Amino acid sequence: MRKEEKRASRDGWIGVLFALPWIIGFLLFTSYPLIASLCYSFTNYSVLRPPSYVGLANFKELAGDEVFRKSMGNTILYAVGAVPLSAVMAIGLAMLLNMKVKGMAFYRTMFFLPSLVPQIAMGTLFLWVFNSDYGLLNNMFKAVGISLPNWLGDPLWSKWTLILIAVWGCGQAMIIYLAGLQDVPVSLYEAAELDGAKLWAKTRHVTLPMISPVILFNVVMGIIGAVQTFAIPQLMFPGGAPARSTYMFAMYLYDNAFQNQRMGYASAMGWVMFVIILALTLISLKLSEKHVHYEGG
Amino acid sequence: MSLNRKAAAHIALVVLSLIFFMPLLWMLSTSVKPIEETMKTPPQWIPSQFLWGNYPKAIEYRKEELGYIPFLVYARNTLLVTVLTVMGAVISNTLVAYSFARMKWKGRDLFFGVTLATMMVPFPVTMVPTFSLFKWLGWVGTYRPLWVPAFFGGAFSIFLLRQFFRTIPMELSEAAKIDGASEVQTFFDVILPLARPAVAVVALFTFMGTWNDFLGPLIYLVDQNTFTLSQGLQAYQTQHGGTPWNLLMAASCLVILPVMVVFFLAQKVFIQGIATSGLK
């Protein structure tokens, strides 16, 4: 008994020792910044001088800041477009691949490859693809007499550029869905067929419920990712041109922190967004209780 | 499955994969064209001549024409940061995940839950104070803010590895302990060799994340000589009056190439890794 107690307590501190890198990392790079960021949001802070307390001034300013509202609106609209469409595409492709037709590995690679492309290269590539004069899209359709919108220059269409790019990169999510689909017991489909279910009914009543935890995971991750969208719009639409239609939240935060030297204000923005994400995540989880179906294993 | 259903699936797959692959194909095609052919309507897929010379042209460091964009230097910088980061990630995350998975200590599971929660904190929120921290340390302008944090672990990799470690039967650890092995020895000699696939996944994901990183280098790197490929590509694109799209596409291809090569060499590991990450 005593030897086991000794072992248990020795295990205890060795366990902590092994985990030490992360404990330090967590404190330094997550806890400290989170708390510090909250503190900074109550100050005026340009990195050159120490922060000075200003109370709620930053938040008051945010409330009236039109650019902030615009960037939030843009980000939310983008997320509303990109997250569901990517999910539909990813699930659809996964279902197609799950049919186990010949050459599945080849098709899987084709769909997955785009998601490996570095953000910057994607931005550059699609600046070229969406170019309204010589770009792949407009050029191809011009040849058959269809005139496509000015993707890069028209404020009404610029967000669609970003959304389409997001859908193009759904390969990673597709792989996750594919794995989820392969976990669905065939017996469920057989039972459904016995009841006379056709494709759409099978999808709605067997497939989707069975992969609903995966859908939830991807949607939550998608929302978090959408909020942090920075590299592609920064490259393709500097300053959020045209007419600030693609000015995303992360871009405005970056500009405030590093171009305008207003770190306090940027921190306030960051926390507002964080609270919004937490709220969205909690809402998703709440909604999921009704719709998400967890199997035992 | 009915023949009709299969045929329809085939057609859909072919059409869709073409659509997905087209931008990449277009990029390749443009990269070897002479500049006039890039502007043709309707778009010309196969160039009249294959100007492979566009590639060396794209990476050449030519003072007057291209401005100061030494691609090879950027590639070396990116490689340096990437290698250091991957090393740090593999070392720290395996240790930490092992602790979460196979060692007992007070508060372990609670802390693991907190670890998962940190994945929900968007980077913009912590960006400013982290930058301040590094500025206070005097590390801004160096590569350290980019790779040092990797030596302290990351939530996603910890999660992945911990799930994997838990699938290894406890009997193996117990057998080792009966043979007199210490915890450290058990870790290195028994568990780690078994964890090769999972560690490979962590290494792969870290490699990709670092190679593609744009915001990190943007914030912390000051001297143009130290920039990474992401910044190089961006500078390339903004530096020109009339953008030479063929050279730009060639440069993009070069930036994408290493990731593609790594992917093809490690396909199975990749796919499996992503699949397990989403499911557990």
C-alpha cells in the first residue's frame, strides 16, 4: 500500500513535469495575452509609450465606429456565405466519393489539393483567375457570349470571390466528412431501404444525423476560421477595396494595431469579437443538442 | 448500386474534379506562356511555346526590373523557420500529450478541457499582447517569435497525440514498469516508437502551417532580407506596374511546389491524420 502511494505521488509530479512545456506555454501565450488584451482594451496604447488608462472610451468609440460596423458586417456576411456553402460542397463531395467508384483516390486528390495551397499563392492565383479582362472565368465565358460580373471591382460581387475561394478549399473538411461517412453502419441504410426510402430520404434520415457531430465540429471551426480571415483578402483587396466591401474584421484589427498604432483600441475590438464568437459557439452547441445525434462509440 | 446511379456519379466526379483542378492547371499554363499569350481571348490553354525560362526569371534577383525580391533567400528563410518550428512541435507536443494520456496527476482532465477551449480563441485577440511580450523581450525583428512558441506545445497537436496515445494498451506500459523502466524510459523506448504515424501527422501539419504562414512573419519580421516566401510573393505582386502575370504565376507555382511534394510523399499519413482529427 505505501509503495503504491509513493508511486502515485511521484507519478503526480512527473506527469506535471512532462506537461510543463504546455503549462508554461498556456500561461505565457494564451492566458496572459487574453487577460492582458482585456486590460489593454481599457487603455490608449501605442507601443512606443506605456499604456494610459481611458476607461470605457475605446468601447464607446467602437459603438460609433462605422468602419468597425462595416468590417463586422463584411465578416459576418462572408461567414454566412462561406461556412454553409463549404459544408454543403464538402459533404456532397464526400458522399460522391463514398460511392466507391473506380479511381476514388484520384478524385479525392483532385478535391484535396486546392486546400494545400498557401494562402498567399491562392490570393495571387485568384487575382488572376477572377481578373475581369483576362481571367480564366470571364475570359472563358466571354468566348460563348456570357458576360460575368467584375468580380474584383464590383462591391456587390467582391465578397463572392472570397466565398468561392473558401468553397474551393473545402478539401480538408471533405476528408473529415468522408471518414465520418465511412463510420455509418450499413445496416442503417439497409433498414431504410426496406422501408422504401429513396436517396434524399436516406440522406436526410440516416446520413446527416449520423454525421451531425462532425458537421457541428466543422461549423464551429468554420466560424472561428472565418473571423480570422486575413491573408487572402489582404492580398487581393488591400484596404478592403472596392468601397470597403471586403474589409474584414481581422484586417481592421491589424490596421489599428500595427498601422495606426492603436493597440488599446485593437484589443477592445478583439475582445468584442471574442465574446461574439463565444456566443455563436454556445448557440451552436445549444442548437446541436436538439439536432446532433451521438452514437455510443 | 444501379448502373444509372454509378454513371451519374462518375460524370459528376469528372466534371467536379475538372472544375477544382482548373485554377491550378491555369496557373501552370500561364506560368510558361510568353506575356502576350496570357491576355488572349478566349483563353489559350496550351502555350505556343513552353517558356520554362520564366521560372529562373521569376526567382532572379534583378535590381532594376524586379526590385529587391530574392526568392531563394526567402525560400531559405522559410525553410529555417519551418524546420525549427516542426522540431519544437514534435518534441513538446509528444511530451505533453503523453502526460495527458498516460500519466495521472491532479487536475489533469480539467486542464485538458481547458486546453481544448483554447482552440476557440481567435488569433486576433491574443495578437496584440503577444506582440508586446515579444517586443519587451527584444525579439521583434528576429525569427524567435515564430518558432520559440512551438517548443511550448499547441492545443491541436496535443489533442491529436493524446487521442492516439490513449489507444495504446496500458499493458505495454505496465510491462515496462515491471521490468524496472522509469517513466522516461517507458516514454522513449515503448510508446514513442509506436506513435510514429501520429507524430508524422503532427510534423506534416506543422510544416504546412508554418510554410503557409503569412500573418506571423508580417508582424514580426522587419528586415527585408529576413522575409519569408509568403511575404516575398506578396511583395512580388505589389511591386510591379504592369503585372507580369506569367512570372507571377511561375513564382506562385514555386511556392506551392514543396507542399505538394511533401503531400505526395506522405499522402496516406495526411489523409488519415485529418480524418482522425475531425472524428475524435
